[in-house]
Amino acid sequence: MFQSATGAFRVRMLFGEQEIPPCPKFTMHKWIDGNFTQLFERYVETHVGFRRFFIRLRNSVRYTLLYKSNEQVILGKNNVLYEKNYINALYGDDTAYTAIQTRAARLKTVSDTLSAKGIKLLVILAPGKATMYPNEIPFEYRRAKNINPANYLTWKKELAKQGLPFIDMRSWFKQMHDTSSIPVFTRLGVHWTVYGSYLAADSLLAYMEQMGNWNLGRVTWTELERTTKYRQTDADLMEIMNLLNDLPSDELVYPKVTYTQGKDKPNVLAIGDSYYWSLMCDSIHDKMFADSSHFWFYNKKIFGNNCLFQRMVIPGTLKEEIEKRNIIILLCTEPNLYNFPFGIADQLYNLYVKQDK
Amino acid sequence: MVFSSSLFLVYFFPVFLIIYYLLPYRLKNSFIVLASILFYAWSGAKYLPFLLISLLFDFYIAKAIDAREGKARKHVLAFSIIVNVGLLLYFKYANFFMENVNAALGSEAITWTKVALPIGISFFTFHKLSYTIDIYRRVKTPFTSIINYTLYILLFPQLIAGPIIRFNEISDQIENRKKALTIDNRLEGFFRFIIGLSKKVLIANIIGQEADKVFDMNFGDMAMQDAWKGALAYTFQIYFDFSGYSDMAIGIGLMMGFRFPENFNNPYLATNITDFWRRWHMTLSRWMRDYLYIPLGGNKVSTTRLYLNLWIVFLISGLWHGAQWNFIFWGAYHGIFLVLDRLFLKRFTEKLPHVVQVALTFFLVIIGWIFFRVDSISQGFEMVKIMFSTSAILPEYEFEQAFWVMFFVGFLMSFYGIFIKNLEQKQAQWYNPFTTPAKSILFTLVALVLFVLCLAEITSAGFNPFIYFRF
């Protein structure tokens, strides 16, 4: 009571903390129907003194004694952390075979139309955490199931069938993860490592250069810093476990990168999920693409080159937005493939093909 | 409001205790009544008028019983019982009755508005019945003060889930407990409360998560190992949850100067089902004995009638737990074993080694809990079938550390006394925090650590960090 009232004794913030609910207003009606008491209890719960410490303590005790994580994270063998949707994607629990076929066909039609306008379209199939660590998935999530990344396989097959340009980073990263001494995925994070993201960036630039006949800048590094102290998103799942002490990290590698500018700076519209973030902020998107380039997060929120949120996507301005670009990059990691490319295939199909008809 | 909530632990109870201890003795009961009304109204404001009106009714009807003799006395008691049981039947069983009538008629022949269940009705109805019946039997005279009467029914530690305290057990304490308002009782109560809170929050809730996982499974996908895990997890969950709640109620009572009756006595050490019911929810068993079994004739009837009465008592006990067929089945199941004990089973099992008796009884109790936990009797049979089906064994199976740790804790706490003679007396001695100063310090430290851990568990509930907070 004292700590919550006075704010005395500063307590370490929590990762992923969401907005704390305000104190509800009392009305007799809300009290009688139970609404007030429910909201008030929630308010009290979130304002208890030392709550942040208590949450870390609880999570640490549960982890140490019971080898249990909080509800958002799945704790696999050897401290390998997962999100449930990555596991579902690996076992094909989220299959959307027919929808993917339709969307791939529409993308092809759209791609042809855009190509006539000089706009290129490139698809990137990004890897997923569960693919990298299939053997550490807890038994209750994997029993009696065979690995079947159905949506990835369908997309790969359909993209090839339609002749759409795509980069299969899933296969490449899986191979690197299994053979390379430098981690491209960590046990404690859900995204590709910082090092992995530079590899992805370099590969993307090389592919784009060939595709658009551009002279693009490059990312290079000569020095690799080895450390067990994670940076950026390399332990993002562990962070939201909100423990008192960090879990031991594997040795990670952080390249000291330099960017060399090319002659061309294409205007890029990237539409994708969180895997694009590491290519975005202070990386190739910021440095190698035109200043007016955009990243549309899940085709909903627009982020500009300075990595700041600009506004929500406005469907009415789609044509204008598309036609000022040189290339549209569609990027997706495995658990989102069921919904890929986040509605843009249908929107562009309706815009360019249906309307023309 | 529940004991294991931040609101109760951090605000309601500390504020209540501070005011309660500061108030002069003559105002203490009134303050408890006020706090109890607030406690009830917090989650049951809708039912408060009903509760208060029914309280007034019983207060005056008890006076009427006391003032009358002979048949008139009996008639007023009968009227009181009909009203109280009638209200319980209406609120708790009307939906169940109508659902079954409609099921029997094969359609939605009768439409009705579903009746909402007032919180704690099963417990406060039993308290009200205990009051009027004890007065009818002249075990006690009725309270002259309506405050004292209201306190007996609404006393917040036992209002929602017991223990069921018979009127004759507590009436003297309500009227005079000055001598019980000691530091020793407050401390003992605090320790007892923390033990109960820990049982509920640190053991029952965690084991319960494992139980829920299994009982929420599609039964078609359930392996033999799952079924056993779920049954065992629920067996420990219900014990630590319910006995934890009772410990908290007893602890709060002690801090207020009341000594409530014990509700559990190492139930899983029972050597037969009859013994189990002497150890499990003891206050309910005693209430059933005093106010149902004895009025039905008790032991002074023919053997056949006695068996029938026993079975009826357990059927009603099952129904009291919930308006579902599986609860009735659970009551009937226990009733059958009680009758079998009287017929031959007890004589037979008593010849077996003590450990085997305990194991056999524990097994029967586990099977019973399955029917208590599932949604339908057929589901219960299905789960029992899986438990004994060799075809349902998964060739590969991993037991999670979380389950094993909590299973071990639950097992240890339930069975550690199996080889100890005079366990009850010894436990009373072990758990007395005041035998030596070192023990008092140890109890205090352990209680504080447990309290912090419980607070950590409780305040963490509902914290769902947003994984993509960075983006």
C-alpha cells in the first residue's frame, strides 16, 4: 500500500508492459451488475506496490523450481524459447492451402500489371524460430505430430509455379543454423539474430541489384565482436519472461558494419511482419533506399525511413502509393504465412485487375 | 471478494484489522457485520436485499420458535425449514430441474428465465437452518441482538465457502470473546492464514493448471498417462484449494478472536471411505449428521433403513455440491462405499496392512474426484476407461518438471504422516508456534517468505506482456 501510494523504492520496469488501466468511476448501476468491482479489482491488481518486483520474483521462482515460463512464452528443452504460433506453423496446424493458391495467382497477375508500369515485386520467405529448433519443442506441443510446414511449402511451390521472383531465406537460414558456428537464431529470441539480419540484408541487396539492374550500396564487415551479452532482439523472448536475472546466453556475434553507398537508391515499399524491422531501423532500409521509402507493418501501419510511425495505411491512396515505387518487397515469417501477404494481393488485384475488367 | 486477491490482501483485510483492533470491544461485532456486508456486496450486490430480508425473516422466526411450545413450535420450525430449503432449491436447482424436465419431454417444452445463483447461498442457508434448529432443540437460546445474529450468518471469513459452523459451536464466542483477543491468537491466526493462502496459491493453483490441461483435452486424444496425471492433479488440487480456504477462514477467525472448527484432518490418510468422511469437509459431515441423518432416524432404525438413510444423506450431499448429475453420482458413489463399509468392506480391509488400506481408499477417492470434476457422468466413465486402457499408453511420454515438483509437494504434504502414531496430537504440537522462541522466529520468517511468494503469484495474475512491444 505504502509503495503504491508514495512511489518510494524504484522498481525495475517490465518488458512488454502494457497500458495500466485507470481507476473506474463508481456508479450504482455498474456496482450492482458487477462491472465496477471487476474493473476496480483489475485496477488494484495493477497498482499494488512492488508489483513489478513481484512479477519478476514469481516468474523466477516458477522458472527455477518448476521450469515454467509465463503464459506468452513456451519454454522448450535447454532453455529454447518459442511462441506458440511458430510451433503451429512448423506442424502445419494453420494450413491455408487453397487461400495461398488463390493469393499466389493474384500476386502473379498483379506482378505482371505492375511490371508493365516498371514496378518490381519481390517476395521473401523468412524463417521461423521453431524450424531452427525443432528438437527442443516441449513434448506436449509435438506429440503424435509430424513436421509439416504446409504453408511454407505451398507458398514456395506456388511462387515457383507462378514464376514470381522470391528469396527462400527459410531454407538458407536453416542450413546456416545447422552448420554455421555463428548463430543466425538464438535460443532466447524469436527473430533472426542481428548477425543473421545483416546476412539477410546483404542477400536482399544482391538479389535486388540483379533484379532491377541497379547499382546499390552494400553492407560489409571486417570485424566480428563475440560476446554473451545480447543486443536488440536477440533475446526478446527471454526479456518478456521478466525474470530477476537473465538466462545464460550463447556466444553471439555482432559485426561492426560499414555501409557503402551505390549509385541507385530505389523507392521501396516493404510490406511485412516484425522480421523486417531489423532490416529497417538503422540498416539497409534507412541507408540504401530512397528517403520516401516506406515499411507497411502488416499492411496496416506506415513507418518511414527514420523508423518512426507516420500513419495508418489509407486504402484510398493505394494506387498513388504503389505507383511511386520502384519495387515492392513482401516479407513474411512462417507463422504469418497463412495470412500472407496481409491483404495486399487482394487489394492490388481489385485495384488493377478487377477495375480494368 | 476472494481471500486470494490483491484487493483483499493489500487493502480490505489490513484496513479491517487496524480498525477492528482500535475499536472498543462493544463496537467490534457491529463493525464485523458492516465489513461482512461490504465483503458480500462487493461481488453480490444484486443479492444483498434478498440476503438481508431472509436474515430478518429467520431472526424473527427463531424468536417465534423460542416463544412457542409443542406442535406450534414444530410448525413454525417446519415453516422456517420450508422457506429456507425452498429458496435454496429455487436458486440452486430450478435451472437443473427445468433442464431435465425439458430433456425428458424431448424439446424446449417449457421456457423459463435462468435463475442466477446468489453467492454463498449453500453455506448461509445451512447456517440459518442450524440457528433455527438449535433453537428448536433448545440447545441454545436465540440472540437478543440482531447484530449478533447477523454476524453469525454473515461473518465474512466463512460466508462464501465455510467452514460450516453450527450455531451451538459459536454462539458463546459471538457474545463474549474478550479473552480470545490475544496477541498469541492473532499471531497463530496469521500463521494459519498464510499456510492456507500458500496451499491455495502456491500448490492448488499450480497443480490445477496441470489438471485443467488434461480435463480440457479432447478425450479421444487422451493417453493413459494423461488421464492418471489429470486425476492425480485434480485430487491434490481440490484438497489444497479447499483446505487452504478453510485454513484462511480459520486463521482470519483467530485473528478476530473466533475459534472455528477444523474442516480437514489429513483426509488422504483415511483407511476407508467412512474414515475419509470423518476427515474431509468435517463441518459438512457433522452438519449432515446433526441436521439430516439424525432427524431421519440416525442409528435407531432398522438396518435396511439405516443403509438407505446413509445413502440418501450422501445423495443430498452430492447435490448440495452442485446442480449437476455428476455431483449426484459422486454423492451416490461415496454413499455406496459407506454402506459397503457397514456391510462387510471395512471388516475386510481392516485386515490389510495400513499402507494398503490408505492406498485403496486413496484410489477410490481419486475415482470419485474424476466424476466430481468432469461435466457429465459419461465423461467420467470415459476417463476411468482411459486410465485402465493399455491401448491408450503413449510409447513416448515426457513428464514436465512443473507437474512432478508440485505432485511431490502435494504427495508429501498429504502422506507424510502415514507411519506416525497419534498424528493429530503431534501435528497440534508441531504447528504450535509458541513452544519455543526459536520456533516462533522460524514460523514468522517462513510466514513472511510465503506471504511474499503468494503476493508475487497473486499480483502477477493477469500480467500479459506484449511480445512485440519493441515494434
